[in-house]
Amino acid sequence: MTLSTNAATATAPPEPTDLVALLRERAGASTTAGRLAFTFLDHGAGTSESITFAELEARARRLAAHLQARTLHGDRVLLVHPPGLDYIVGFLACVLAGAIAVPALPPANARTLPRLRLIAHDASPVAALAPLAVAERMRALPPDAADALARPAWLAAEELGTPPAEWVDPVVAPGDVAFLQYTSGSTGAPKGVMVTHGNILANVALIQDAFGMAPDDVFVSWLPPHHDMGLIGKILYPVYTASHCVQFAPAAFLAAPRRWLEAITQYRARLTAAPNFAYDLCVDRIPEPARADLDLSSLDFALNGAELVRPSTLRRFAAAFAPCGFRAEAMMPVYGSAEATLLMTSRSRDRRAWC
């Protein structure tokens, strides 16, 4: 029996040490390739698009081949897609191309454009991935050498045909930078935190120790994907656990907070996450009669982080939605930062709840 165990150990595949290997493994393994990886809800309700791990890797690899034709290993690529599957594919395409992704908010209006310029000036991206309308708008900028947004090659997936060459494995190391996470810039210019492949895999392993998600489990998230909690917690962590993440845009939640809890109900989510204000918003804007058909009994973890966590909010939400099956012990305050990749501290899933 000892010999048999040793033989099994000797032939076990090594744990991925970078995101390229992780995504390729999820797409190539018979147990995960056909599993749903992500579903994006149109306006927080009807399904817009779903994608399996195999389909996700194929789309990202195709886009990565286009990027490899335009960038060198370690070049920065600005990512300005709105929330959706294109954002996820774009980020993973940067990873598969050996480029460094620079997640940012789309230039939706004059208020967001200066921040994007500051990020572009600091990161000096060679290329940028964006929806066609945004790409055309950026290409129309005057050829000003001082304008950092006029310098990258703006690429829209809608325009790209067959890649000029086959994708080539970039052969990345754990210490290679995978993406730059820019701070909010609320007290100064946004500053980029260099996050390596090793940083990410170490942190998602830490998150897994805390929450123990399984491939059959479902996440529900409306968190913005350019932020570390939305990017690592609700995109890269589900890839790590081969779980299904159901997402929709932050604007859809703000317009109708009930959509968040409807999605949890419909998809039987085990985990969700949001800043403190979101839980207050649900209590304030979902009247008691509108809670009758909500079922939150599937939730084991309702993470509360990214801003000050208020005990009064935890109690209010737990009391308001207890009739919907919500268990107070599911509420989990968490703390993290971009400088630490994401998670820094949380309650262990095996310890008594805050309440």
C-alpha cells in the first residue's frame, strides 16, 4: 500500500505556479474544461452570456496572440472594458500574452478621463484593450506626444480577425509581474502596485484556506473588476477553485439593490461580497413585502470589506433578512489592500461568528 501511495504521489501534477499554467490547467482538465466559469447578467437580471473554462481560455488565447504580435514580454496593456466577460477575457489575454495588465475604469465622462490619463502616463502602456466605441474615440485624439492616451495602440476585439500568428506560451515565472493595481488616487496621483503571479497564487490559496470553496459552489458579485476585491476575489479566485461566478455591473446593483439578492436566490450562491454600504442599502431600499420570495439560506459567506465595517450594519442586515433564511454567522468582515494583493485578515470559517 505504501508503494502504491508513493507512486500516486510521484505522478500527481505539480501545483500551477503562475496564472498561465492555472488557466491552461482549468481549460485542459476533463473535470473542469466544460464547467461554467462565468455568467454575466444583463442589467443584473437575464443572462447575457455564460462561458466555460475551455471557452474562456480559447477566447483569451486568441486575443493573446493578437497582443503578442504588438507587444513584447513585460509590456503594459491598458484594460478599459466595462464590467463583463470581455473584461475577464481581456485580463486573461494579457496574462497569456506575457504582458502586464493595467486594469482601469473606462473613460465614461470628463470626470474619469484625467485619472485614466494619469495611469497611462505612469504605466506607459504599449497597447490598450477597449470596446470599439472607446477605441475609436481614443484613436481620434490629436497626436500629442504629451498625451499618454494618444500613444498606445487601441485594440477592440470586435475588429480583430484571425491572429497573424499562433499563440506562444510566454513562459512566465512566479516573480513576474502579472498586473498593476492602481490606488484610488483620492489623496494624490494614482500609484501602481506591482502584483506578481506568485503574489496572486499565494493570496488565492490564503482565501481558499479561509472559505474552502468547491467546484460546485457559486459566487455572486457585482463588484467592479478593476478593483482588487472584484478582480482577484471574484475573477481569479473562482478560476483557482474552478467555481462558477455569476456577475453583473455595479450600476445595476445601485439602481436596484434587490437584484443582488435575487441572483443569490436564483443561483444558490454560497459566497458573495460587498462594501458595508451595500448591506445598508439592501435594508433601506428593499421593503419587507419585497423580501418574501428571497431565499438567502445558501449563503455561507457574505463578505463585508473595502471600507469601514459597522457592527450596526451587520446586525441590521442579519435581522432584516433572517426571514429569508440568512444566517447571521454567514456575515464575515474582511480586510485587505492592494499592497498585500488582496486578503489580509478574516474570520476563519471554523470559528464562531462575530455575533
